[in-house]
Amino acid sequence: MPVARLARPAALALSGALLLTGCGSGGSSSDTGSGNSGAAVSLDNCEQTVRVESPPKRAVSLNQGTTEIMLSLGLADRMAGTATWTDPVMKGLEKANAKVKRIADNNPSFERVLDADPDFVAASFVSTLGKGGVATREQFEKLGVPAYVSPSDCVGKDNASGGDGARTKALGIDAIYGEVRDLAEVFGVEKRGERLVADLKQRTKKATSGIGASDVTLLYWFANSDSPYMAGCCGAPGVITRTLGAKNVFDDTHEEWPQINWETVADRDPDVLVIGDLTRKSQTAESAKKKIEFLESDPVTRNMTAVKKKRYVLLSGQAMNPTIRTVEGVEQVASALREFGLAG
């Protein structure tokens, strides 16, 4: 399963503006913006209402995506644990992350999460807080623990269709900004949330300035060389592709990460291969090195245009998931298109 249900290194250093308040400081009331510190918050979240009576002090993040938002908001000292990692932590957040206990590299058991005595849990994926995941949202809420899911994994998405789900509506970057604002509101640090969103927007604007890639075709390969997971039209890779004005060769499927045979991939013959450079070990060909070795040796793939011209873009798994690092993906793909002479 490609998306970080089980648990991807970034090439760009994080800008100083993203480290909003220093490594994990709880901040003062001047950081809160609307003066919400101490007040109850009620959110409409993935067809449920999440009510948080006061800013959490012992939050547990069950996926790397939500973890990196919390750390970017300077909340390390209000976190009791993290879990489910695909990559090293985002550059610039290493010291903050080191302060937070990692309770599991992949999905932890319900009991291990409860051992952390959480007062709030957050996850990037519906499946993490669903049947077969860590536990259901209802199980946490029965114990008085509010449970939040990233809106990017439920808004306009059918998670009951099997696999990694299918998009009924293309994901927009605003869903990721909305998650930042939601978590900032929950913790009473709204000003930090707005600064983070503003920084992400500025980075995107800078990365795409002068880009003209309407004739460029891209393919996104997350993992597995035997039955590879390729990005469909409308998830986080779709955000990157549309932002750059390019085309995904598999934009005719709404599945999030369909498994597509290599003959079909070779037939589509994309100009550029965007490949996941993962550090986890749950699938074949997780690292970029292993992927490239496969591409350049397999008789079906080695004659593809992108392979012969070595047009590879290496992304972290988190940049290929709907997270704040999707902006990192925009930056890295834009930079590569310029390097390849394909930026218009």
C-alpha cells in the first residue's frame, strides 16, 4: 500500500520562516491571534464533529504528515508521541522532533497510544482512525480523547472503494492549508498557522514563477517494482502537476494510487519520472536508488524516454502525500524541469 498508511529524504532546506516559533515552544497568548487560548473548539471534520475543550497538552500524532504540521507550529512540548514514518523528519525540525517520543515507526497498537495518555489524537489518513487501523475515532472519543483526521483524505474522496481510495473531486492545496488552520485553532496558536500558510503560499509562488510546462508529461511512482503504485489524477501529485501546468500520464484514473503494469507505463512514455525516495522497507524498490536500478535494467522500462535521458526527480514520500511537504514537491519538480530544459 503506497500512501503512508504504514508509515519518504527532502532535497531542499526548509526556509527559516517555516520554523515559526523555534523548536517546540509552547508560545504565549500573543501567539494565539484570536485569543482562543483556553477556549473550547468545535470543528466539522470528515463528517464528524470534533470538540476540544481546551488546547491539548499531550497530543499524539499517528502519521508523519500531521506530526510535521504540529512541529512546524512549534508544538513539540505539547506532544506525547508520534507514529508511522516514511522519511526522516522535515529539514529544520530535527531538534523539535527529538523532543517527542516515537511510539512506533508504523501503526502503533491502540494500547500503546493510550499508554501515552493522550488528550488529542490526529491522523493523516481515514484508514489510520478506521477499522483495521490504530483504532476508530469512536473508540478514542468514548475515552474522552478527540480524534482528528486530515480533511485532504476525506473531502471529495471515496475511501470505501478499496485500495487507497478514489478521488471524486481533485484535491486542492486549500485542503492542506485548512488542516494547518484547524490544528492551529485546536492548539490556540492561530497566528502561527497563518504565518505557516503564508510561507507555503510564498514558496509556491516563487517556485512556479516563469514555469511553462504545458507540453511536459509526468509520471509519479511511489513504490513496488513488481506491481507499481502510480499516482492517479487527483491526489497530492495532482496538486503538483496542476500547479506547474504539466500533465500526469495517468490523469485518466481517479484512483489515488492504482497499481499499473510496466507495459502500460512504457506505452505512456512520460517525459519525466517523479519517484519516491522512501526509507521504509514494506514494499519492493522503496528507495530511489532501487527504483532507478530497476528502471535502467528492466527490458520493458530501460528504453523509456525519461530513463534514457535520466530525467528523474526524487521526492520524499511526504511530498507525494497531501501534506505541507506537497509544496516541497512543487519546488523540487519545478527545479528539475528547469534543469532538464523543460520549464518553458
